Amino acid sequence: MHTIPLPGPVLAIEASTSAGSVALWVDGIMTGVEAVPMGVGREDRLFPAMQRLLGAAGVRPGALEAVVCGEGPGSFTSLRIASSLAKGLAHGTGCPLYAVSSLLIAAASTAEALAEGRYLVHADALRGERYVLPVVRRADGLVASAGPFARLTLEQLATEAVPSQRLAVLSSPLAEEVMVVSPTIASLSAIVPTWAEEVVSLELWEPVYGRLAEAQVKWEATHGISLPASPAVAS
């Protein structure tokens, strides 16, 4: 069984797609995980799930020693909610915050079923495009990033990797994939733990949205100017 390299209680959140999730680790061992559907109504589902996991394990929020958040790319609104909760919890408890690629989380969610080798995990980026990340499944069963995140058209994706190398998140517009995966933060322990080497700044860190929010795109198109402090977008 893989563990995570952080001591004490650690709460982790992933909400880059409609398949959100939260999980709790104590001394490196996962004690509970809960799936949290995102984008369904206006009710906040992440925070109650966090409360249930902590309560079931008898862990007070103040006892947390770290918070981990999936950093995207993905749904602008869901990532906004998850990152706000993660930063608020880290700030309120005084514990460090760590971030890990949501595409890597998705790839690791099926690590046990993957053969050793290189893959390209991809997720919906709207407007006929896909977020993509090259990953490698190592001999020890752990998954790691193998290159930078990018955003590609379907045509570019089809030329970047053959079906036997592609992992689609939730669904795929292409005819063939080696696997369609549903991301879960429970897979954090199946990721090479380089994410645990750097604490992110609560003041400066923002999720990797991948592209601007639709509302911002429309506003800038209407007014002919860019909003200040627009999030960076990968090309």
C-alpha cells in the first residue's frame, strides 16, 4: 500500500471536474474518502463532506498538519470553490497548503490498472479543445508528470498519442482510448510525491484554470480590453 509523505492528519480536495472528492490521511494512511458531485445546484457539498470525514476520524480541524488541493486545470467555478476552501482552512488552522496537478490525480486514479510506461492524460477544455499532460507509470506503481501541461485541439491530440497511450478524464470525444478515468483525490498516494516538496503561498497561489472564465471572455470581447490580473493561460 502506498502512503503519503506527510505526518499527522492531512485533508485533500479535488474539484477540477464534476467528479469532486475529499479524503483524509492520518500518519500517511488514508482513513476515509468521499465523492462530491460538483456543478449540481447551488448547495456547497465540499465543506460538509470535509466535516463528515474529520468527524468520522475524530480529528479536529485545528489538528490538521496539512491541506492538499488539486490545482487544475479544469472547471473555473469548481476550482474557485475548492481553492478557497483549501486556503481558508490552511489559513484558519495555520497549517501548510500543497497543490498537485488535477490531471496527474486523474491519471493516478487508475494507476493499478496501468502497465508501466508513458501516457497522455486529457480532459475537456471546452471549445473543441483538451487539457493534456504527459505522465509516466513507473515500475513501483507510482505515477509522475513527464512534461508540461498544455491545451490542444482534438486534431493535435490525435497526432500527439496513439489510443493505447491516451487516458481520457470522465469521457472522450475520440473513438478509442486505453482507458476513461474518473479522478479521485484518493489517488494522491499513487503519485510520486514531488508535490510535497513545496508549500504554496496562501496570498499568491491560484489554481491553474487553463483558460479564462467564460464570463471574462465575453466581457473582454465586449469592451475590447483585458481585465486586470487575468489568470495565466497555458498555450
